[in-house]
Amino acid sequence: MHIMEGFLPWQWCLLWWLVAIPFLIMGVIELRKLMKQDREYLPLLGVCGAFIFILSALKLPSVTGSCSHPTGTGLSVMCFRVYITALIGGIVLLFQALLLAHGGLSTMGANMVSMAIGGPIAGYGVYKLLKDTSVNIFVTTFLVAAVADLVTYVITSFELAVAYPAATGGIAASFTAFFAIFAITQVPLSIVEGIVLALVFKYILQLKPDLVEKLGVFSKEQIDRALGTAPEKSAQKV
């Protein structure tokens, strides 16, 4: 996903930056609101940021000019929604570009659109779809993380395809070729990421269920049911 410095033509770098900037601005606004509301959310915010940084730093060589890795955005988008996740992802990508040579500054807009915006939006869509259903919340977390990861690479494939359309078949052929290569590593990685983040979320629920409930991620009833701490219903009298 980390498209390297100088790999995209400047016109595409500019376009993706223009798409990303409004999400960064909204992320700052939403984060300030959240901090004014309750600074107790800071540790969880830090955990979400740490997972995005660590998981997305575990890169594997993949498509020329890019790489394959987990993204870690599923947990953040469930807890703090899209805009704050976009801001966290942007900060992570900036540090990775400056300190780890992962991606670049000119291509950071494109990398944000795929990892910090597009993937989280898809994951949030899955979360909203399953949130108020009978689906176990750990299964929901798994699916959110896995979908956010996979969609990140769908978008990256599109970004590469529009910048470098194939001589025969154009953008569609180029997209198919890029995503086919990404899929070899990314499908198993997304499954592993989903499992890992589901286990992390279970630990968070065991440690701070009240904080998750306060954020409105899941209701107390859903949390109690998932942890097996729901009070037993009294037997009906015959």
C-alpha cells in the first residue's frame, strides 16, 4: 500500500492530496470535540494509533513501487469513526515516510486515501450494517478489520492503474493485474489481521467495557453477552 516517493505522476499526487486534506481537517475538528467531551478516551486512542503504526509497518514486497501489509484501521474506525481514523492514519503515514522510508510525502495523499480513508469507510460500513444485529461483536470486529484491509488494496490498485494504464485493456486491465498480485499476500493477511484485532478488542472489553459502551461502539447488553457476563433470566413460574 505504501506507494513510494516519486512513483506517481505529480498530477495524481496533487489529486489524492486534495481528496485527503478535507478528511484531515475534519479529523482535527472531531478529535478536539472528543477531547473536550472526555480525556478518558486518550489511552484507547493511543492503542488504536499504535496498532495502525505497528501493523502497517510490517511490510512485504509486492507490486513494483508499493508493498503489502496489514493496516490496523478496523479497531480505530469502530471506536472513533472515519474522520479521527483518517487523522491517525495520516499521522502514522507521515512518521513512516520520514522515519522508516515507507511511502513518501508526495504520495502520502494517495496512501491516505487508500489506508486511512477508503479502507476505514468500507470497514465502518460493515460495522454499521452488523452493529445492531445478532452477529457476535467479535465476528463483527473480525469482518470490519478484514474488509478495511482488503478495500485499502482495491483502492491502491485503482490508484496505480489510473496512473499507469495498460497499453492493452487500459485502466481495467492494469487494475486487474495490480490487484491479482496484491491478493496473493493480502487475502491471508486480512484474515490474520481480523483475528488479531478481534482478540485485541476482546481484551479491551474485558479491561474497559464501560469505555467502549460510553463511546457507543456496542451496547452494554451486547458487551455482556459477548463476554458471557449477561445476567441470567429468572426461570418462569409454571
